[in-house]
Amino acid sequence: MVTPLCQRSVGGGSFMAMEPDPSPMSDEPYRGPRSALEAAAGRRGIDDPGPDAGPRVARVPESHVQDTFEVGGLETKRDESLLQAVLADHDGVSAASATQRNGTVGVHHDPSVSRADIRETLESYDLAVAPGDEAFASRRASQFASARVAVAVLFGLMVATPYIGVLYPTRVEWLFYDPVTVEYLRSILDSRVATHFFVNLAALSGVAFLVACGPTIRRAVAAATEGRITREVAFVGGVCAVFGYSTLAAFTGFDGAVHYDLVAYAVAGVTVWKHFAVEEASVERRATEPAAAASGAESAGDSDADDRVALTDGGR
């Protein structure tokens, strides 16, 4: 059973924020955001979206505006689909999108529906809505991070393919072809054709490094100019050293092996690891920050005015 908190008229309809009824007569009490979303979908007659459900398509009127929120509490793809369906079913809302991985919700709505109305509705589903309007920047940063992963993986494969087909057989010949084929490949690498071959590898690995590791390079340069040695400084310095060594070996009389493949593998490995290990951990941490910030604010408000409050790193 649910009770309305507020109701505002929007274009002949209404936008209503609901909250759970704490009545003891309720058979299934609310237990977290998933239960609240399920109850809201049941009240509105929305079918439970299946795992193979495709993206929702909606027509957004030109007069509608978009608001983006950073929320905590979306735990699964099912929560994401339920929230999208429930929000889109409200009067005055033409489309809604939710991203569980980075914890953002976007809503296209009529200007008569205020941002505060949508915030109340999200909070009524037991979702922790972060204060401020930084959700759009968070979603854009996540999209750029995904694009960097795609660049690192695709360019890494483009570098690995010619290495597997041409260079590796000449280095570990007993694992690959017969001696005649190996000698033929070596003759190609000793000819002028090899110049274009190595130019292509240098361009692919270099572009992958600059694009996929752009933020890492900027942080490493800033740390180096300040005289600090960090893991990012070591990584960027190592990749640059291998790239420079390979360039000398490929285009000068310097006798050495060309290791553009190591550059591509290092870039792809570090980029994927940072995206799926480090970024996922930061997303989970951000999901708990709104609730922690709210409880901290209440504690500070209840404390005496003369009491000193210690803020952790990042507190303002």
C-alpha cells in the first residue's frame, strides 16, 4: 500500500511522488530500492522487463527539457529497466534512461515538471540522489572512458594481427612455419616494403597510446613536473621508452627488435583494467556517498555549534 506525497498538474495529467506506507498491515514491506521499484511497476501495471528486452524508444517533443541525476541504489540491470519504465509512465515525462554502471538517470520531461518533482520521485523509490548537477559530467566522463577502452582494444588487435602473421614466425620459427616460409618473411622485412609496414605499426600503437591513455599521460606529466614519482609516471615512461627503442630499430641502422606490440598490449591491458576494476570500484563508492553525506550533515547539524567537525579527504 502506498500513499501520495505530492501531486502537481502537468498538461492535463499529474506527476505524483509516492512513498511506502509504513502500515503494519502491509504483507510485503519495502526492503531497499528494488522492492520500491517493483511495487511502483505493479501499481502502474508495467510488466517485468525480461533479460533480452531491447532499448526503449520514445518520441521526445521539442518543448521538453532534460534533467540528469546521479543516484545510488541501482544494483542490477533489472533495476535499471524497471526505473526507466516507471519514470516514463509518469505524466509529463516523454522518455527516461538509467545507467546502472555509472549511477545516472536522465529524464526528458515537460517544463511544467520541475527538477525537484523528479528528485522527489526518485527518492520515493529509496534511491539516494546526489546533490548538485554533476550527473551530466559524470555520464559524459563515463562515455569517454568507454570510448578509450574501445580504441585501446581495437587498435591493439590491429597491431597484434601483423605481428602474429609476419613478425612472430621470424622470431620463434620452430613454433610456426617451415624454414622456407620463415626465410621468405625475413626477406620481406629486410626489403623497402618493411618501412611502410613499420610506419603502420608505429602509427597504430602511437595513436592508441595517446588516445586511450590521454588522462594518464596528463597526470604523469603533471606529477613529473612537480618532482613526484608515481605508478603512472613509471608506466608512461616505460611505454615511451619501448616506443622510442622500437622506432630506432625500425627506421635507423640500430640493430634491435621492434616491439610496437608491447606498446599496444600495455595500453590495452592498463586501459581495460582501469576501466573495469578501478572505475567499477569508484562507481560503487559514489553510490554510497549520497547517503553518507546526508547522515554526516544530520550529525553536524545536531552537534553543538562550538564542536569541531573533522572532515575526511574530499570533504568541503
